Amino acid sequence: MALVPLNLLVSHHGRSGRQHLTCRNRCGDACSKPVPNTSANEYFGDLVAEMSRRSVLRATGIAVLAVGAGSALAACAGDNPPASTGSTTPAPQGQPPAGMRFDSVAPNTEDAVVVPQGYQQRVVIAWGDPVLPGAPVFDINRQSGAAQRQQFGFNNDFAALLPIKDQPGRYLLVSNHEYVSPQFMFHGYNADAPTREQFDVETGAVGLSVVEVERGPQGGLRPVLGRYNRRITADTPFTLTGPAAGSPAVRTAADPAGRTVIGTFANCSGGVTPWGTILSGEENFHTYFGAAEGTPPADPDRFKRYGVLTEPSELRWENFDPRFDLARTPTEVNRFGYVIEINPWDPASTPVKHSALGRFKHEAANVYVTGDGTVVVYTGDDERFDYMYKFVSDKKIRPGDTAHNMTLLDEGTLYVAKLSSDIPADQIDGSGKLPAKGTFAGTGTWIPLLHSGPAGLAESLVEGFSAQDVAVFTRLAADKAGATKMDRPEDFEANPKTGKLYVALTNNDKRGAEGKAKPDAANPRNENKNGQVLEITDDHGGTSFTWDLLLVCGDPAAADTYYGGFDKTKVSPISCPDNVAFDGHGNLWISTDGNALDSNDGLFAVALDGDRRGETKQFLTVPVGAETCGPVITDDLITVSVQHPGEGDDHSLDNPLSHWPDGGNAPARPAVVAVWRDGGAIGV
């Protein structure tokens, strides 16, 4: 095994294992800037004395909630051992659960996708590959905006596989393209003086791709230039719906009605709706806007809360299009930061931005349908000390009625989460160790922020805010409501077998810093570099929930880590959880971003039930410098997005760290990879 020197992998900028350059390209180096959330809403620990002591949190009691179509979910009981005790569940017997019966991949720093013995992997599609008929063959030295708008975009993140009806083995692959890394796209790139041609390529390289794919004769997937294929970019028209539509905050000279937005970008993760459409979260949108040095902010308090800076942006898009210039078009930035919805089955359809779900750094959006047809959307705000949200629809789902179902996310109530715990605040010292009788568990309340009604009518549920202000400046309303500050809530998804929710909290190296939120039971560590996974038992359509921590990630040998009570000497180490998914057996799968444990990022399976609860096994690793994104888990196929391979400090297209996937002297290219087992189902 050829090892890469660890100093090429480990960040020296307080960003766990993520490279400084990645932070600059993706989020404008937010980690080095002041935390946007400076609200004075009470710390989690200050709530302890006020909360009612529910028996559900004690080892002697388990509450049961009726959820969905007559199903019953056990609430988070307090009999999980705390990390500080070092205790484990009884020794598990027999094999791991179905879906997890594979040989764990060892941590490594190879410039390759490494999979278990007996499995195969192959690239499905990579940056620059044709998506639309007539697209030219990719040539790193002959790029153009017109070509890129016909080719697979850059830095693919979320992915979905949608079966095509009556065509076995054929799917729609829908991929987000989160951001561009121009240092790895163009030879001789000058960050201080990008060119118009580079701008044209970059605006065509973001957004989403819809590509037909089919199972190949040897396994895996291969792209097809089919009738559904589509590129959505930074210049695709969108319809803005919900309370923000038409408000002064989103009107521009080019769109005085405030209802038609051009483009989407910063599309991180997403979700698939039960009616077959795709949801995508606009996350680090603020980094695409800039202004000349010395430009006074048009809306200083709101700009600051959203990390919007009136200074030259990293990409300098404001040099080429006035809509990205905060001095010339100060409200354009308010037209991004929403959950978008596209209908991949209609390439001519106009996608929408749903302002009823709020505006912030949406990592993802995932749907749960209750037994009476109510649609619930869960989404996290991927910022240090920001919040978890859900939206509950007023209308009910109608099977087979796509037009109706695409209106469900415009009428309903938006909530933000407030968590509580039985553990006294003075017993949480930030080391991750809890009292011997304590548990990583508690209760919570969903606080209503906004009710959106038909025909754009809406009501603010936060004093001092209009409905339009809540929709456009949701973070400020959530501050006022007293939401709980979390450690970067990212992907947020319900287990289809149990209805329990799992939230990836990636990390927060500012937790416990002077003037910042203190550690609490849900975020128990100061300078949290490894993250945790929260398990929630929600009443979905209501306002109460219980929670516990399934994983407190990091080195299993460290006292501040917890693997669901499972024997920590028998787990794969996991760090910086990012995206979550489920297999057909009910196991949780987690992809990582910024591994702080001196290894490449990877994909992990985690058992959720029985005496193997918390067992964690690494299924694959991605190449050096890359992040694992968008896992899709089926019975006989897994796909992952390999984002920003070779993206390392002091490296570029002219000084490469990686040549994956093509090898030789070829440039590194982000890509989707398929993994399958020789002659059998995954993990059985």
C-alpha cells in the first residue's frame, strides 16, 4: 500500500481533517471567520433546571409513541451506557446483522476507492463526461461554458437513483454539483484575476445533472444519453414559492416581481420525495457574492448572520455578472439558501424554490409521511451553533398526483428544535465524559416559526417578525425563538423501518470557546473535531420528541467516544459524519467529510438494534483528498459520490496530489462510483 505523508492529509487550520483550500472553495473559509450565530438565546445547559423530569429518560421507563400507519416507536430510553463508564452491551452472539456481513476496510491513505474483499467498484460518470446529446468529449485544455452545460458538473455531492418504470436495470441518476475548485479545473489559474471564460465554465459546472444509467453486463452502472437527461446550472430559471415570493427582500431590477430566480448553486445534499421528485439544499450560497473592498453592507445585521461579506469573493463572479455584486444587486443573495425541488421526469419543467421551508444553509431535506398522509420535511442548517428544523404540511399526499404533491411544501408550519436533558449543566465539563448515572439522552420541543397558507398567505409565529422576514431571514427568527445551538447539523433522515430520525452532527471546533455556547448533553465536547450522530424519536406531525446520541465519533480508544454501547475495541473508527442513508435491513450508513483520524474519508455501516447496536464497520474509503458524499444503498448495489479528489493545500491542477480516477498523468476528477458484490447481495 502506497501511503501519502500524513502532513498532506491533516489540516492545520482547526478544521478536523479537511484541507484549508477545500474550506476556501466550498464555504469561503467560514471556519476562520467569526461564527455567524452570536444570538443570546439561552444555552442548552441553562434549560436543565426548567425542564420536567420525564420518566422516559430513566432506566426504569420507556415511552411509546404511535407514529405513521399504526406503527409504534420506542422512545429513547435511558439505559444506554454513558461514554465515561466504558461499559458495553453484553457480548454479541453470531454474525453482524444482515447487510453488514462484509470484511471491514482498514483506514488508509491510498489514492483509490478501496472496497471489501469480494466486491467490485467502477466509476459511473465523472466531471466532464457527456450528459446531453452532442456534448463534446471532455478535454481539460479545451473547456467552455457551452460544453460544460452539456457535461457532468464538478464536485458531485448528493445522488439519487430512481428506477425507470417498466425498464428493469434502468435508472435516473440525479447528482448535485456543490461547488467548483478552479485551482483543480484550469491550468495556471490565478485566483486574483480569473477570466470570463473560467467564469462561464464555473457557472455551468454547478447545479445538478440528471442522467439515465443502466446496469452493465459485468456489474455496476453506465450512463446513457437518454430522453430524461438534463443539466441545471447557475443560469436555469426557478420559480420562488411560499411567503418570500414577491417580498421586497427578494426583488431585483431584473425581477421586480420577486418570483423568478435565475440559477442554483451550493447544492449540498438532498432527498427523494415519495412522489418521485428531488429536493436539494442550497448550502454555502453566501460565498458566491462579493463587492469591492470598502463597500458598506446594505443590510449589515442580516448579512452578518448569514456570513455575507462585502469584500471580493473567492471566485470573483461579481466581476462578470452584476447579480453577484452586493453593491449593485444587494437583494440577489436573498434569493438563495432555499430547498429546491426538481421534477427529473420532465426535462422541460421549471424547478421551484420553497421558501416555506426557510432560508439558511440547508445541507439536505428529507421527507417522512405519517399514517394520515401528512408530509414532514426534516432539514439541518450546516453551520456551527445553528439549528435543526422540520416542516409539517397542511395538505395530504395524493399518490400518483405529482402536480398536487409538488405544492405540499408551500403550505404548512415550519418549526425549529429546542433540546433539553436531565443532566445538570455543571456535570458537563466538555471532555465528553458524563456522570456515571447520566446518559446522552433527553427530550425536545419543536417551536413553531411560520405558518404558510394558500395563495401565498402566511403568518409569522415569532414576535417582532413578519411572515416574509421569517421565510427569508429564518436564522434570526430561530434565534429569537430560543432554538438549541448544535454542532453543524447536516443530513437528517428517517429510518424507513422504525421512523426514528438520525442526524449527522459533523463537528464544531468552537464549542466551548470563550463567548460561545458551552458543551451540553447533545453536544458534549469542547473543540469537537470528530462529531456525533443524534437519534430522535419524533411524533412527526406534533411538537415533542425524545433523543439520544447513537455515536460520539472519534478514536475508539479515547474516553470521549461512544459507539452505542458496543465494544469499542471491535469497531471501525469513524470521524466527521456527514450524509446518512439506510439499507433494506434497517442499518444506518454514514459517509464522512474531513476525517480527523489520519485516514481518507469513507462509508460506514452501523447496527441500530439488539446486542450489536453501535457496531460500526467501514465499507469503503475514497481517494486521497476526497470526501465521501451522497450514498445510495440498495440490496445489490451501492453508489457514492467522490468529491474533490486530490484537493489539498499547496496543490493544484499543475501540482497534483491525485490522478484518480483515470490514473497516469490525467487530472483528478470528481465522480460517482458504483460498488457491487461478486454474485450476491450487499452484506449478506
